[in-house]
Amino acid sequence: MNLDRIAFQSPLRHVAPGEKMFFGVLTLGICILADRLLVSVAVLLVMGLLTVRKGRVKPKLYVSMLLIPFSFLTIGIMGILLAVTREKEGLLAALQLGNWFVGISKAGLSTGLSLFLKSMAAVSCLYFISLTTPMIDMLQVLGRIGLPALVIDLMGLIYRFLFLLMETGATMLSAQNSRLGYATFQNSFRSMGALSSTLFLRAYKRGERTYTAMESRGYDGTMRVLGENYTKNRWNYAWAALFNVALLIAAWSIGQMR
């Protein structure tokens, strides 16, 4: 819920959002296309250092955010790492269950590790953008590259309402806990049902009120928001391109050595 607050407080907030998004999206694309362990590790480290050192994001917060994708990626790659065969040959480590062997093969380990690091590197690119660029700046960049105004308005409203729903839900949850609404298993189901239904109704009514307020202020289908004027630095585009060219050269060199 503090993403925008962190982005507004970041020293990189004053860098043109188009330059940051160009660097983050381009690096993300190169990381996925290159499909090399070294490239993924380099992207993960560089994006992490830029976000923490230049963006002044607290290391503890950044690591805790990385643990979110880390947890479900670890579970997801288990299906790739584990192999079930009748022969132990070719398995680096195996557990015998009757006539079957459950273990980790060299190919599975390589594929799983590559997928894991590539995914974490891609997430670090997105974190770099989201933790240094407020949503309003991102939407303005998307508008300049030709994204329809309707889509941009919907993105802004949905983003805003997500936080409103979370805040409202948290308040209702605290009220239920104070009344021992989750003291027993049966009460938990009853309280969660009441929370879900009430939250839906409140979200619907708040959406209606918001639309009415927008129309009363002359809403004609397009939300016009004043943006900040940034000083553009073409060197940032050059450095971004140079870094990604270096990644491509590294990926090509690794491929040639195989």
C-alpha cells in the first residue's frame, strides 16, 4: 500500500519517467530473450543496486518484497526439478519409493534454476519502475506512446480503488477481530462471509459516488491530470541501450562457448 509513497520519496522520482520505463522494460525483454543464467544474475544485481542505492529504498523492504515472488516461484519450480523414473541413472539425487525413483536430474536442475533466476530478474525490473515512478507518471508515459485514454483512465481508477478496498477491508477485519469474530472455526467462516458481502456493497456504492462526483466536475470521458515537467536527459537512453547491448554480447559469448 506504500508503493506510491516510496516512489514519491525516491531521489529517482525527478528522473523523466519515460527514461526509467525504457530502461526497465528493455532490460526485462532482453533478460527474457537471452535466457542465460549470467544475464539473469547480472540484471537482478544491477536492478537491485539501482533501486536500493539510487532509489534509496530500504534494503530490508526490498528483500521482503522479493520474498513474495521467491516463495511461489520456489513452489512452482518443484514440478520442473523433480523427476519420477524407474531408473536411478541420470539423477543427481534420488529417493526410492518401491520400484520408482523420485529425484533431481541435471536437466531439470538447469531448467528450474534458469526459470527461477529469469523470473526474479524480471520482477526486479518491474520493482525498479514501480518503486521509483509514481503511477500517475507511468500513465502519462503510456498516454504518450498511444495507449487509448479509456484504458489509461480505467487503469488509474482500478489502481486507486485497490488501495481503497484494502484499507476498507483492513478496517472491517480489525473491527471483527475486536469482537472475537475469528475466535472459532465456525465464526471465521461466518465473519469472512459477512466481510466479503459488505465489502462488495461498499465498493459498489463508493464507485457510484465517485462517478457522480466526476460527472459533477465536468467529466466527459477523459481524466485530465496535470503532470510534472521533467528535464530530459538523452544520456539515460544511451546508458540503458549500452547496458542491454552488453547483456546481449554476454549472452552471445556464453552461447558460443557451449
